[in-house]
Amino acid sequence: MTILLYHPMCPHSRFIRLALSEYGIEADLVEEKVQERRPDFLALNPAGATPVLLDEPDIVVSGAGPAAEYLHEVYAASGSVRLMPDNPVERAEVRRLMDWFNTKFFAEVSTWLVHEKITRRFLGPHEGGGGPDMDAVRAARANIRSHLNYIGWLAAKRNWLAGDEMSYADLAAAAHLSCADYLGDVPWAENENAKNWYVRVKSRPSFRGLLGDRVLGMNPAPVYADLDF
């Protein structure tokens, strides 16, 4: 049995959920409230972050990058779906873009939007809870524009972000954008190429689980689950 310890609005968790679905792996999704810092969870991942992939027998893989590599090495060989290219140069480009979105986009956009607009709503005053820091939100909204332009530039030059075939690069980018999209913070009207690329990814069956996610007391933006937005 494969188990994914995740948080619904963690973009790294969303990335691995997309990868599991694309590979056709049925995994049990177990929501982890990382702010509780459960000892059993910290024993699995001392970093205290999601996602954590549990696979039989007694395999623990923590972090989005390692989990993605593990899934590719273990499951891609036995199926027709490959989210990492065979060519080492092409693999390097996928890894570069994975790192771009899972590190740079996360640090500049998704971590601020999710923390300020969602996570703080569920924290007590002594934990830093309360209303969002709008300066941080405005910074994230400004930063997302340059990332959207970069995605649009890549989408205009290539069939998919990293090359001819869909890859982990597309899933990582879409996972992070999906969090901002839930909150209505993606200026889609500013870049048609980026929007059209996102529609292609968003329309895939693997995305249905993400589009069904809801935050308690906070409905998604109207375009979030709309495939023809």
C-alpha cells in the first residue's frame, strides 16, 4: 500500500499527488497538520514538512523532489507514462524547472499566499495566527507576474514547459499555480500563453482531485474549477 502524508494546500504535496495520479498509483491520502508537530510524523520527516511518501515495504521518502525521483525510478519503468525524459540533457532541464518552481516560486509566491491567507486562519494568537499580512500578499502578487511571464515564454517556445513531452516540470508549476489560483491571485488575463498551457494541465484527469479540494470556510475563486476560464 502506498500512503501520502500531505496537506491539501501544500503545493509540494499537490505536485506529488499529480505525479501519483499520472502514474496510475492508487495511494491513500492522509492529511497531516504540520503545525501540530506530531512526534510520529517528525520521526518520519524531522523537517516537519509535507509531503511524505510511504511505500511498501517500510519505505519512507520525504520531500517533493526525492518523492518524484523515487516514483520515476520505481514505477515509470513498468508503465507507459514517463515524467522524466530518457535523455540526460533533457532530464537536467526538467530538474532545473522542478527546482525553479519548488524552490524559487515557492519562496517568492506560494508560501506567502498560502501562509498569509490560509494557514494563519487556523493558528492561535500565540502561534502567529490572525489576519493576513497584506504587505506579504502584495509582494507575492507582484512576484507571480514575472513567473507567469516566464511560464508563458516557455510555453510559446516548447510543446510543454521542459520540452516536447509533459514532465515533472509541468506538474510542479501547475501545483504551485493551483494554490494561487484557488485564492484568485493569478492574473491570467496578462499572459495568454501561460493560461492556455495551464488549461491543458488543469484539464487532465490527474487534476480532478486538486479541483475538488476545499479549505474550511473559504470557497475557491470562481475560475478555480472552471476548465474554460
